[in-house]
Amino acid sequence: LELMNIARVRWACRRGMLELDVLFQPFVEAHYQQLPDNDKQTFIRLLECEDPELFAWFMGHEQCPDVDLAAMVIKVRGRPAP
């Protein structure tokens, strides 16, 4: 998985759900460029998921089955991992 430039990442953060926009856009602006490359790749993989799936994970309705994506959900939400 190749890394996207920041403009493409910002564009990919524009979602069909406002709830996701308000999570992704501030995270990208404040933290994305400081992430290690493996976390950047994980974030890009997260952006490739469908909105209803992302919404369920971020709202805590479902647990993401992928360990790396689940850890990234926690990072984006700004909550420490348990």
C-alpha cells in the first residue's frame, strides 16, 4: 500500500457522513503528517472502509475485527488504548 500525498488524504477524509468528517479532518490536520509510515498506511486502509462500517466502529456500536484498524480508530477518536 503506497502512501498518499496530504492533499489526497484530505480529499479521502471527505465522507458522506458529517459525523465522520468531523473526526477525520481535524485528525489529518493535527496528526497525520507526524505519524510513522506504518500508521499512515493503516489510516489510509481505514479510509478505504465503507461509511456505515466506520460509523459503527467510531460510535462504539461494533468492534473492528482488524486489530490495526481498531487501534487507529482509537487514535483518531483521541482516546487511549485500553
